[in-house]
Amino acid sequence: MTANPRNLLILIAVGVVAFGTGCDLDGKVVLDIPLNLGDQVPTVVGDTGGDDGGGGGITPPPIGGGGGGTEPFDGTWIVSYSDNLAVGGAIQSYAARVVLAQDGATISGTGQMLRFFQTGAVANDFPAFNLSVSGTVSGDGATLTIASTLNNAFTNIPVWNVRVVGNRLVGIYSEKDTFSGDVQRLGYSIWHRSTGSDFNAEFVSAYMDAGVNVDGVQTLTNELASRTGRVTLAQGGTALTGGGTLVEQASGPLTSITDFAVTTGELQGVLGGVTFGNLVDQMVGPVAGNIDWILISNGSVMVGAYGEFNAADGLVRLGHAKWRRSPPVQPANINATWVTSFEDTHADGVNNEINYLATVTLTAGAGGVATGTAMVLDETDVIPAFVAYAVENGNILGNQVVFDLVGPGGERFSWNCRLAASALVGSYQHTDNGGNFISHGKSEWRTGSSTGLVGTWVASYFDTFTANAVEDRTSQLARVEITSATTGGDLNGTGTLRLASETGPRFFSVTGNVTTTLVQMIWSGGDLFGDTEWNLHKAGNLLFGTYTNFDSGGIIEFQGFAAFERSVI
């Protein structure tokens, strides 16, 4: 399972063109359904940017030059993602760029995609293969069918259901067996509008490996890791140069900090291929191997898929990430209340991740010291509620922000973050009161007003926990219309939910209550076969939350987390 990193840029140089993607048994993926293993890898390919906004609320402007037209879905969109579930098979990581044209209720488009594979004879399908897109529109929603134009690259055709939220498409996808209709792959992601391409910047990211090589050929640890990354890129003609640092959180007790150089880098059209090489762990010295990336940038956001390789060019891990541009910052830029929801991505147990909702108020002091207060909600508590945490060991150096969140029992989340304008991206290690490793994870913190709940909110997400022995987790696309909300009073509204494994929406009613620190929302209705209870906190145009889904008998079935974005359509 190799793909020589030294040849990556030669392989992508073929060229780039604009690409013009909790309920009952009926709504879930049934476990242990056989899978037609692996997508076909194309052998011949002939494929001769924008504001990220960060939380909805604006109507896409009329833009030209490949950016799009006046319809909401018109324009160029970029994305990276990995399968959340590959039934009976291996996951894949993807990077894609599309150009869509909306004509009333129909959409057409073209584009390119590249993938990294968890298993098989090759690690990737460089160079990019071509795509065609067809779709239909209904209000702020669209269904997009994405097919390869050469060599039948997909064993099963992916279908995306998306909703447009400002300059993003929030969506889920599934690949279903043509004959049985059984789901083979599913996941979710957010597409970002692009009106141009700009790699000349410092970018930061928090991400986690999507998978490890399942063929057993790697020499590095067979474990997923969470990371905080920083990379500075410079474009000179078609060459990309630069370097950066990766902070890696694994099963401790130490956090690894590794410096790297962009040892090979080339831009072909809007597609960047770079290798993070010359890896040097700050504690132990040089590290064998490197990391190959395919990157697409709109200037504010850079999306990409990657494969990490050992010294023998064997694939070790794969995944995807969203990198945010990080302009020069001052320590006072952290003076705010930051909000996030996240999962422990390495908790013990199968499908047993714990979901958290957290707020931290940080203040920059003299000498780069950061102080503050925090609250953390554990969704697995019998009655989930915010618990006060102390902020310790806070420091600021450039755009790096580190701090510990320490609970009343001494448990500790040690965060290592990077500041990117209105976002604080980071990874952490979670330890007990004796310093013993519990888990690690990553998230993106945001800041903004906690008031103003009335409106339309959209999110895509994946169940992180299941207690159901028959149904598996699934990706979901939710649209919630909050019609009334009063602090110290009630919340009401309606909503629709689409599961990646289904072809139509489910409808539900929304009730709840609002306090100064916590929004509690309950989805109920016959379509859901049981309530879904949410705990949420608003930050500007984002509504972060954790949830528990119950069956009709009140037994916990699924849990997870999400970030809702405010919509204007």
C-alpha cells in the first residue's frame, strides 16, 4: 500500500479544471451488511475561490470568474471529508472542487476529486479524476448526485443532501448498493464557496486521523491521533514552499511537537500538492517518513486530504482537515468567551465516545499569561448540566494559545490551540487527577453573542455513540426553525431531519427552555420514534450542542454533538 511521496506532484500535474456534492430501525444502517469491498481506482485521468463567513447569515453575492451566479447554489465549492461509516469495508478520505450551475430547480456541474485509501494495492488515486454533478433544488435544500466521468471510479454513486447557508453547503452523503439499496458508505461535511485561490498565508487547523492502514504494513504506532497544525505557505509561480509545526495528541502521557518543512510543493491550477517532510520531533529528534497533502484554498479556508507514510513509503494513517487562515494576532485577541462542542475521540470502548459542551472565558495578561473561567457539560451525566472548571497554565505565544481546563475532581483537559481570527482551533489530552491518560480529541472554539435564538438553524453531524445492538450510527442533516425563545422562559419551533440512509425527511416539533447559560431543546414527534434532547450554547451565528436520542420506551439509543449555523433562506 504505497504511493511514493516523491512522485505525488508529478502525478497531480496532469491538470485541473473547475468542477461545474436518532431514530428507529428504519432510519439507521443495519449492522453487518456485506459490502462490495473498495471503490475501483481509476488508472487513466484526463482532466484538462471566497469568504468563509464562519457561521451563516449572509446571502451569497453575485460573483463571476468561476465564483458563481445569482442563484444560491451557483458557484465554485470546495470540500474535504472522510467516511464516517464504511459498512464491512475500509474508509476513504476525499478532497474535491466543484463548479455548480443552478437553473431554477435543477443543478448541473463538473469537477475533480482525489482520494486516499485505507486499504488496497495503492494509497491514493492520483491524479484527480473527473466528476459530473446533477441535482434538484427545493428551497434552501438540494440533492446532488456525483458521478465519475471516466473509469467508473465509484463502486456505488455518492448522493449528497445539502442546505445552503450563506457561503457554505451543509450536507450529508451516502453510497448505496445499486441492487439491494443497502448503505455502503456515509458521512457529512461542509462545502465552502471559493471565488479564487490563494496559498500565500499562514494556516492553522485542528484535525484527527480518519483511519490507520488496515493492511498491517506500517511501522509506526497503529493508532489515531488528534492534532493542532500550523503551516506557512509561499507561492512562487507554480512552486509552493514553507514549513510549520504539528502538535500530536495520542495515548500520552506526552504530547508530541514536530516541526516540518514543505520538502516538495507544486501548484497546478487551483490544486496544491505538498509534502510535509524533514520531520523533527522537538523531544526525540528526526522522525522517518512524511505526510502527503492535496490542498485546495479559497484564501480564507484551505481544505485537504492526506496520507502519512513511513520510511518505506507504506501508508500509516489517512484523513482530512480544514485549515483556517491565521492573520497576525495580538494577545488581546483572545479576550472573549469561547464556545465549542466536541467528542473524546479516543475514549475506551467501541462507539463509546463522550460528548462535551464547553465555554471558556479567556483574558490575556502581562508576559503572555492567560487566565479565565470555564464551564463543561458532560452529555453522559444522568442530568447533563454545566460544571465549573478552573483555567490553569494559560499562555499565549504568537497565535498559539495553551490552557488547562481542570474539573472539580482534578480531571484535566490540556488544550493546545491556534488562533485564526474569530476561531480558536485546537487539540487536547484528557487525563485523570493522577495524570493518567483518558482520551484525546480536537475541536474548533468560536465566539459571539449568546442571545438571539429565533431563526433557522442548520447542522450536519454523525452519531458518536450507540447503545443499540441492531442499528448503527448514521450521518444526519437537521434544519430547525425556532419561532420563539425567551431567556428564563420557553423555546418553541419545528424542524426537519434527514438521515443519510433515507430518501426523505422526518418532521418534528421543538420545545425547550432557555437560561442565561444553557439552551435545552427537545425534538419530538411520530417520525422520530422517541425524543432527542439537546443541550446548547450560542456563539454568534453558531449554536453548539450535544444530544441524546431515546427510543420510544425512553431508553438511550444514540448520542453525539453538532454545531448549527444560522441560515437566512
